[in-house]
Amino acid sequence: MKDAYWPLILVLLLAVGFGVVAVLMSTLLGPKKPDPIKLSPYECGVDPVGDARMPFFVHYYVVALLFLIFDIEVVFTYPWAVYFKKLGLFGLLEMVVFIAVFLAIFIYVWGRGALEWE
Amino acid sequence: MTQELVLVVIKMIVVFAVALLVVAYLTYFERKIIGHMQLRLGPMRVGPHGLLQPIADGLKLFVKEDIVPHDSDRWTFYFAPILNLVCALVLLAVIPFSYNFMVTRLNIGVLYILSLASVGTIALLLAGWSSGSKYPILGGLRSAAQIFSYEIFLGFSIMGVLMISGSLDLVKIVEAQSKVWNIVYQPVAFVVYIIAALGELNRTPFDLPEAETELVAGFHTEYSGFKFAYFFLAEYANMIIVSCMAVILFLGGWKGPVLPGIVWFLIKMCAFFYFFIWVRATFPRYRYDQFMRIGWKIMLPVTLANILVTGIVMMLV
């Protein structure tokens, strides 16, 4: 079997079609008896207090940024892994350097306490 | 060209129909197996031994009232479950169930699956945010924290396999395992991959975004009817994907003696289903800071060491 990308478009159309149509059908078929209490956000039965979309812990941003940086490094490592056999010893040494730099950053981040949750 | 098109459409419909049926019956087997593990019978009422239970559940969810809470962001609220399901279904297109049976073959199959699988988990974040209620938002934030923890070591754990097979093509990865399965060369990577897979599936012990004992139902607290069903379908469809990937990357795909390839593939896949259900019945839930600690401080160095050791051994041999 040869490589082909065009079937993915068909698959996407089928999946989106199924997803949208089934939700619409169930919206049309189901009963509609809204009342203010039913439509209020769930909070264990009491009246909701304040806005749900409250500000969250700033630490999330730090971890998110770290994640972004490290995840991009993962993506960059893929081509290296695929060509590893052809690159030979040079490729291995390159990777040792890369992992050394990676570890240096990682230890710095760890030492600064960016990975701790208090 | 027309012949090719018809073939693709037929394969696509077969894969989708079988996958949705399998997904429906996975919920049944999960309830049944966990029931028996806890000395209960599980579903028994609908049909013999409750065999028609998934169909009854599906019909019930289909005609339920569709509730959209008034604080929610209406369009995102509808968009999130659809995105989650579409991402899960689209992934099925590239899984090679045997040497010839797949909807399409990509030379970047691994990248395709990893990238779209992570888009699917972002749907949970959207769902939590758009509900406009406190428990879903906490669930969504935890889901974000979870993505940050497992995604990196998930990516690194596959690296050893790619180094051995030298390709991102799923068929070539399986063909490279004709003699010895990758699990023999990469046992550490296999364990790490399974842990990351449990994180990606949001299943116990890493079901932090749902956490029904703390967050009611986490990100899908406000969902009802078929939108709620979508999250379930997507979770179980992702279970199929993750099991297929484990089989392809580590257990030699459709390779096996006597029986035809597709049967071997399905047997190995079912073993993983059983394993995931078994894990759910066995382990308690992790706290989310514990999961982040495992991900960043243990799994990441372990996978890096695994890459280096694999590289050095491949140089020496």
C-alpha cells in the first residue's frame, strides 16, 4: 500500500459529519423543559457563589512555558531518532551534547523550584 | 482512482462502525469485569447477562434533554465534545490492523497520532472552561496540569523504538520487529509508555480531570445527553488507539504464528483493554502534584537515560 494523504480528508469529513449530526439529532429529539434552577451551574444544590472563572495559580503559566519548551525539543529530536542509524557515531555525540544542555536547563529549573507545587 | 476511492470509503466505514461497536461494548465489559472483581455481577437486567445494556444506554442518552447552563459559553460548550470525539475517530484511519488492512498509510504515522491525540485532550480544557461552573473549571485546569506532565515523557519514551526501526511509518515499525519484538530491546520505554498512556486516557490512577469523588465529574459535570456520551465514546476510542499504538510499537503488531495477522492484532489489543480495566479496579487515584512530580522528576530523566543507553548499545552492537 502506498502513502496517501487524501483519505484523511474523507475521514475528517465523516467524523465531523457524524459528530455534528448526532448532537443535532439528539438536541431535536430530546425534551425541552428549561427552568432557571435546572440551567444554573451545579454547586451541590446551593445557589452558585461568585463567578466560576476565577483567576488561577500563576505557577500554571511557568509550568506551561516549560512544557512548551521541552515539548518542542521532543519534536526536534524525532528526525534525529529516525536517522540515527545513518548518522552513526557523530549522531550519538550530537545527542550527548543535546542531552547535556537539556539536563543543564532541567537542573536549573528544578533548583529554582519551578517544578514544586506548594 | 474511482476504485481506490470506493475501497477507502468502504474500509473507512468498516473501521468506524466496528470501532463504535467495540467502544460501546468496552463500556459493558468494563462494568462487567470490575463488577466481578468486586464480587458483584455487573449489569444483568437488559438482555441475557446484560448484553444489550450499551444499546439501551446509547438510546437513553440520545433522547435525553440537552441542558446548556446559562453561564456557559454556548458555542465552545458544543464544540468541545465534538472536537474530542473527532480527534479520537480520525486517529483510527492510520492504524494498520494487518499488513494490508488500514484506511490509509502515512509515512509520518507516529507524528500524526501523537499530534492529534494531544489536540483531543485540549478539548477537555475547553469543556471545563466553557461550562462556567466551578467543578468543571477545576477539572479542566487539572487536565492541563496533566497534559504538561505526561506529554513530554510520552514523546521521549517512543524515541528508542524510532531509533531501532528508523522510520515514523507504523507499517515499517512493525516490519522491523519480524524477529524480536521491541519490548525485548525497550522494556523501560514500554513501562514508561504505558504509564503515559494511562495519563493520556485520564483513567485511574490518573483520572484527575474527572475525579468523581472530589470534583463531582470534573470537566463534564455540566454535560448531559449525547454531548456527555461523546466524552465517553472519545475516552474509549482513545483506549483503542493507545492499545493499538502499544501493540504496534512494542508487541510486534500483527506478527504471530499460525493465526492470521489481524487476529493476532486484535488478541494483543484486547489484552491491553483488559489490563487498563484491571488497573482501574486495582489502584487508587494519584494527587495531581504527585503526578507532576512523577512526570517531571522521575520519568523525564529515565526516558533521557533510556535514549542514551539505546544509542550507545546500538553503536556497540
